[in-house]
Amino acid sequence: MLHDPRLLLCYDGSEQATEAIDFVADLFPRHTRATVLYAWEPTAIAAAGGMVAVAIPPDAEQQDEARAARLAEAGARHARNLGLDAEPRAEPATASAWRTIVDAADGEYDVIVMGTRGLTGVQSLLLGSVSHHVVQHAACPVLIVPGLGLGEARRGLSRANGRSAS
């Protein structure tokens, strides 16, 4: 195990991201240093990706930043309640969420931790997978934690196919 690990916990407020924090809090010692990162997409960028013109409020950027800071702080608070020495960090994802995560981790963290929704097949190909891209491009190890429901479903499938659920 790493002597004094520094974790980058990717958080978007989802159940899967929360479960990833729960898992890593059990895996690493109390007071492990962690940053809870929320990579958020600014309204102006999200609106530009659509096919319909959308009126963007003049204070949209400030609203986005405030919402992102609150979400990152909620994730950090959850991690602190579980014994991690966690601080929040919110970064705008101007290119993509995965690129923002990889850039944020560059040289600063020992492990990136992410939850996954478990998209498969065409849905995963069409939407792209943030965790897949992070794994492919990160310079440090990446721990992908399947949500509880997904993990249980996979273990059940494994048992049904006659394999051990180790």
C-alpha cells in the first residue's frame, strides 16, 4: 500500500459516485488525503452543443460556479464524515469531463477513484465512457468502483453462468 496516498475522488452527486467514496473510505486508512473533484460543464458550453438556440442568463457562469462548488463541498463533506481528510475542488470541463479529470490528476495524485454506471453496448458507445477515457489517459492508477446494484447484478450473472463470484 502507498505510504501517504493522495486520492482524487471524482464526484458528480450520483449514487455511484457516493458509493465510490464509501468504498474508498473503507479501503484506505482514516485521514487519507483526498480531493473531491466535480468536473462541471458550463451552461454556455452545454447550450452550444444543442441544436436549438437557448437564452443564457447573464449570471449563468456565476450560478454554474456556485452550484459546482456546493456539489464538490457536499462530496468532500461526505468523505470527511467517513474519516478521509477531504477537500472540495470544482473545475469547469471545457473540453470534456474525462480530460478535466486527467489534467487535474496530472502529477498531484496517486490514485483516481471513480464510480461507474455500468453502461454497456450501444449506449456506452454513443454516450462515451468517462471512466474508460480516464483509464486510457491517466498517468496514475485508476480505481473504478461499480455501484452496489451493478456489482450485485454482475455477481448474480457470474453465479448464474457457473463461475465463482470472487
